[in-house]
Amino acid sequence: MTSKLHTKPDLNTTSSLLTNIKSIGANSLLVTMFALFTMIVSTTPAQAEIVDLSESEPVTQVSINNASWVKMPMFRIEPHCINTMSTGTKLNLLLDVSVDKQGKITSIKIIKSSGNRCLDRSAIQQAKRGRMKPFMIKGKAVRARFSLPIEYTAP
């Protein structure tokens, strides 16, 4: 025997189905709008200003004789750097020092090493603590570089 099932659609299920279709439509609309916005933004030329951050002003090479210290660094041999040095041993070091317009030391490089890496590093750290009076050319403060000779004698 065959029986026929007659069922009526549940209104709650139909309502739920329509709500899901509406939310899918809303999501599709949002995705489409986002894609359109992305395309517009990507095709609009960017407006930016190119700024040259390199220093256009030259650095003046000056003599150490023209240097005037506001705060002279104390160059001394750190005890941990002289373990292998004999008393009276002299070590010479030559540093290249760059100074900004305000007299602040901006960089220090070793031109001639003392041969003692610890002493070289210590000298750079000590030199960084110094401060110069600004170098003046025709009444105007300038960036400058000079060579700073340092001589250490082991105690």
C-alpha cells in the first residue's frame, strides 16, 4: 500500500530561508562595494611630495687647533684595557670627529688604531662625552670634521 504524505511548508522555515537569502544579498552588496572602492583607490594616483633628507650642506674640514671645547672629554686608560701593557708603554690613536652646527659630536671614526681594540672603543666612548663650541666661518656656524690625536701612556 502506498501512502501519500501531504505536508505543508512550515512558515518559520520559509521565513528563515528568506532571511538567509536577504543576508547573503546584503553581504554580496558589501563585498561588491568594497571591491569597487578598492579598484577606485588603486587607480587614483597617489599624491606625495618627495623630500630630500640628505644633507645638502657640506662638512668643513678644520684643524684641531681651531677646535674649542665647551666640555673637554677625559681621556684615560680603563684598567680592564691594560692587562697586557707594560708600564710606560705609549699607544697613539687618531680619531675622525664630526660636529654639527651646535657643537654636538655626531660621529667618531678611527683613522689610526692604537692596536688595542679595548682602548680604541674606550677612547670613542670618552670622546662622545665631549662638547665643542660651534665652528664658525664668516660668522656662521658650520658642520665640521677634524682629526683628534690621542696618546696614552700605560701607568
